[in-house]
Amino acid sequence: MSVQDAPILGLLRDTLGYLTQRQKVLAQNVANANTPGYVPRDIQESDFARALNQQAYGRTGAQMTVTSARHLGSAGARDGLALRAESTPDSEVTIDGNAVVLEEQMSKVVDTQMRYETVVGLYQKSLGLIRMAARPPGR
């Protein structure tokens, strides 16, 4: 088993992929803030959790049972998550039909950026722990 096969690293990589895709969708929303009839899109986190579950256990395999909203999602997912952006209108719609509220979109962008930085930090710490465990004793 290589270091890259560690379940925690796979989960963190998949989370980074989700956050990257979400940031791209949010950037498109901001870029289309003045486009008539444009409805903002977003990638829901529940879609990400469902995709991780399908990758980890397959469509026919065992499914993780969640009995509390505070339970964590599945671990050990791999690349190739099928995420899709869905229309999610903001709280206001202008006369020309544009439903982008820049304040709401920028709030989502900042939240996604903070989460991305957190996951990168966790990834770096995990690699540091693996390196420390691989060192010979006494070094």
C-alpha cells in the first residue's frame, strides 16, 4: 500500500475536488451577475456526500447508515466523483430575471475558500504524520 492509498488522503483529495468545482460554479455566478435571466447554480454538499458514498461502497454494496445529523460521511472515496451543479436562485430576482445576489455569492465564495484552506492544512498535517511515522527510530 502506497502513501497515496491512505483513506484519509483519498477523502481529503476528493473534498478538495468538490471545493474546486464549487468555486468554479460560484465564479460563473459572479461573472453572470448582470446577465438577463441568469439563475445562479451551486453544488450541494449532500450531492458530494452521496457521490462519496457511491464511490466508497459502489451502487450495490453495503451502505453506511446515518442515525444522527452529526454523523460524518463515508471515507475512502476515490477520484471521479460525479457532481452536478443545480440552479439555486438567491433571495432576490431583478426585473430582467437575473437571480444573482453578489453579496450571497461572495459569502459562499469566502466560505468555500476557508474550507479549502482548512482541507489543505489537514492534508499537509496528514502527510507530515506519515513522514514522521516512516522515519527510523531516533531521528
